[in-house]
Amino acid sequence: MEKDNTENYEILWIRHGESMGNDDPLNYQIGDPNVELTEEGWRQAVRAGQYLRQYLEETAQEDEAMPVFLVGEFMRHRQTFRGIWHGMGMEGEPPKRFDSRLNEQSFGVLPFMIGKDGEFESLSKEYSKKVYKGNTFSASATHGESARFTHSLVKSLMDGTLERDKEEGQKRFVMVTSGRVIQTAVMNWFHLPSDSIANGEMENPNNCDIISIHGHEKNWQAHKIYDGPTAQGCNEDYVADITPLDVPPVPDFILDDPELSPTDEDNAPQIEP
């Protein structure tokens, strides 16, 4: 099927509402998938749903179908989706389409070491920090996952599931997930460097922030359109301040060596940028 580059699409990425783990990291010790929303997290989800309904009505294309909702499997993802559905004023049961690739990155044993200062815990935390510093994107905590692993899962979701839905005529998607998943999704979509997460250029969305990736195959943009904590709409370029990677110049000692100079510059192959 030949792609129509004039077709506009939108993926709305929504981070879950404030969780018990956000309120107190010790709560992660009940098991990350089991961490629920706080009361404020529920309120944030409902307010986000109220905004989302208004946004969808105001920006709908002609004869546009209901967006496809994809939700992570963790309890806070599902609770956030329920709150959003309620805030949208939707009747009946929400569509149940869950995907494990939208689950939070696992941080292994680290949550269980919070507040513990034994020799094993101290050495493990010190080791994890050094490994993380050595290669932030690829490093993983003991028995945990790396951001690189999460990136691969999200890429498979985009290249497979979303592409199939697009080919079937779907133009808008709503994803309820965690912050790291959103960061790696945007990084993947815009071919941004992995360091953009580690150095803080790629901000972790706030609870119930909505990030919109919109446009078409030759002209994508990413904007934060809703601020979860303040429950206010906004229009902030989410990738404007991220520095892309570049290819370094050839060093002078190479340029000054006649044996390493091109033999025939006039006939050198030209590569399109």
C-alpha cells in the first residue's frame, strides 16, 4: 500500500496520574504493576479526560472515527484510563485494548533497597550508579531493564501495531502509559540521540501531561498540549531544545597526510543528504 504523505495523523501520549509511588517511593515495594493512583491522581485523570474530549471535538477531521485507545497493563495505567473515560463523559465500559509494551521500565531490585543501608545494598547502589554513568541509555539495574530495552519495545509497537491501524484508516491514537515510555517514543519518532534523556533535554512528562505527535510522514511535530498538574491547555514544542547528533570533522592529521587524501576528488561519489 502506497503511503499518502498528505494524510495527517496524531498520537496523544498521556502519562498516568500521580501514583502512590510518586507520593512515596517506598510504595514501589508492593510491586510496580500494583502501584495505584492517589486521590489527586484520580482527579488529574478525570480533568485530563475533560480536556481531551474538548480537544478531540475541536480538532476532529471530517468523518473522523473515535481514536484508538491503547493502555499499559499496570494498575495506575488502567486507573488513569478509567478516570479519563469518566472525564470524557463516555457511557458504558471503555474499550479494553492493553499492551505490555506500554508498561513502565523495570528498575529491578533498586526500589527494594530504598531506606536500607546494609553492605549489600550500599555496594549494589554504588555499582548501579557507576554502570549507569558509564552508559546511561543501555545500563540496567540488577534484574531490571534499560531505557534501550524500553525503546525497542516502543519501536516495535510503532512500526507494527500503529502502522497496521493507520493502514486500516485510523488517524488518531491515545496512549496511556508511563513517562519513560513517552520519552523513548518521542526519541524514536524524531530520531533523537539517546543522551537527550540522560542530560535532561528530553523532559519526563508530568503526571497526566498530554504530548501530541502530529503531522504526516514528511513533517512531524511534537507539542505538549496539556499540563496535568495545573489542568491547563498549552502549546509547548516538546523537542525544540534537543540537540541532534552530528558527525565529527576529519582531524587535521588526516587532512595533512597525502597518503590518506582522496585519489580523485572530481570522480568521488556524491551522496544525497
